Amino acid sequence: DFPPGYTGYHTYAEATKEIDTLVAKYPAILSKQVIGRSHEGRDILALKLSKNVTKDENEPEVLFTAHQHAREHLTVEMALYLLNELTSKYGADPRVTKILDSREIWIVPDLNPDGGEYDIASGSFRSWRKNRQPNAGSSEVGTDLNRNWDFKWGCCNGSSDDPGDETYRGPSPASAPEVQVVSKFVRSRVVGGVQQIKAAIDFHTYSELVLWPFGFTNDPTGPGMTQDEHDTFATLGKKMAATNGYTPEQSSELYITDGAIDDWLWGDQKIFAYTFEMFPSSGHGGFYPKDSVIAKETARNREAVLQLLETADCVYRVIGKEG
Ligand code: 0X9
Ligand code: CA
Ligand code: ZN
């Protein structure tokens, strides 16, 4: 379980229970599906939020994912915050109402439940990052999910081939079941040859950053990223960062990564995908800020999330180009 000072965070069981309570309370606008299982067999969930939630309407879709990295527990709280906010304010807050009336929102609140539970299982944090998949021929456990996505996998010294490393990319692209499950889910949102998901945020901690692709190269443009596409990413990224006080930059400015989710979502699926690195910027316990910060640091991203949702019908509008 979480140690003293952290009991406001949700364990996997507590998060599941809270989600089930919300689904029972708001069945018209919130539905839950199990999109697959983790290596150890835990359910990986996708929550859908929309008016007429049981119908697949022709509306722009937006994806929020959290907890690729086990120790980044604040990101699960971010997902739960969004679930609570977008359900409880429907019909009361005009912005939230309009968004749910015209968008289909997907939230995958926990991409790495095995790692998250392992991190807290002893009652003191283990600083675990990867999943809990064993590695053939090694006693070292785990793949870094955010180096395992099937786009430019292992291309560019942005990951490790050593199972003992924190950024171990796995033996092959999408070798981690958790990455397979979410990749398959994202691909399933291609309807009539068109990817319905237009924008995404993958939540991490920490450093207070808004990051956009690509991570595998320092080039702002090049194959797979036109000038207009780059400008759209940067303009919207800076706009969102102005609302939460994070620092906006291309993800490779932090460091080179290959096989990260945002590079796959953009490079393979052409989804405007951002990575948010949440609180703290530094200090405050790093990956382990006390539960007293949860309310403030999740609500801090409300405006950025609403703006992304409002922009999702035509993301290019932010640079003045429709369609
Ligand atoms: O290294 C990572 O995966 C992220 N930092 S973390 O401390 N949460 O592990 C940063 C990823 C930045 N690169 C991309 N988003 N592509
Ligand atoms: Ca709908
Ligand atoms: Zn992370």
C-alpha cells in the first residue's frame, strides 16, 4: 500500500472501485471497457466519455493515457481527476457540456498496473519505472513501456538494449503486452480508413513540461513532420503551457528518446500527441510528492485539457489553417 503521507493516492484496486462507482452514477455519459490485460493479468481499462456514450457517433476523439512509468503515481490521479470533472460538471459547466456533446473522450488511466502495484507493494516506494515482464536470459525484470512503441524503435540511441537498464526497450517493438493492448485499441479507432482520435496527452512526472514529437531526432521537421505540422504542435503546445506554467518544447530537447508513445501516435497514426511531465519542476520529492498536492496539481491541467478537447475538431486552426 501507499506509505503514510501518500494514502490519498489510489492503489489499482481503489482506482478500479472509484471508476466503477462513476460508471454506475453516470451511465449515460461514461462507459468502461477492458481493452486487454497486463503481463500479470490486470485489466487495462479504457473509459469513454461522451453524450450518447453507447453509440459510436461521428465525433472527434481525444485520448488521455497515464502511468506508463510505475513510480509516476500522480498521473493516475490526473486521469481520475478528469473522469470526475468531466462527469460531475456535465450539464452544469457549459464548456464541459459542449465538449461532451461534441467529442468522444478516451481515458486509459493505468497503462502499467503491474509496475505501479510493485512500486508500492512493500509499503515503501521502490522507485520502479518499467513493467514487470521477465526478460529471457536475464535476471533483470521489466521493459520501459515508453521505449517499446513500434515507431523508430531502437533507432537512435534513445533507449537501451540492456534488460538491466531503466530505459530497456524490450526485445522487439511492442513486445510488452501493455503496449500491444493500447496500440491495438488506438488502431481500432480507425473507422472507414480514418483515425478518429485527433489529439492525445500522455501524462508523466516530473519536470513540468509540455512536450511534442519527435523525440527520436533533434530536427523540428523532416520525414513525417511538415513545417505546418510542427507549427501546429508548437503553437498548441505553447498555448497549453501558458495555462499551466509548464515549459513547452520538442521532446528531443529534453533528451533523445526512441519508441516513445507520442512518436508512435504521431508518426504511425497522425494523432497530435503531447507528453505532459507534471509536478514538480524539481524538489518536492521528485516522483513522490505528498498526496496534499494532488488536488492542485491535477486541476492545474484542467484548462490545457479543455483547450485540447475544444481544438480537436481541427487542430490546424491554431495556425489559422482549417482542415
Ligand atoms: O523518459 C521518458 O520517457 C519521459 N520522462 S520520465 O521522467 N517521465 O520518464 C520523457 C519522454 C520524452 N520524450 C518523448 N515524450 N518522446
Ligand atoms: Ca457522443
Ligand atoms: Zn514517465
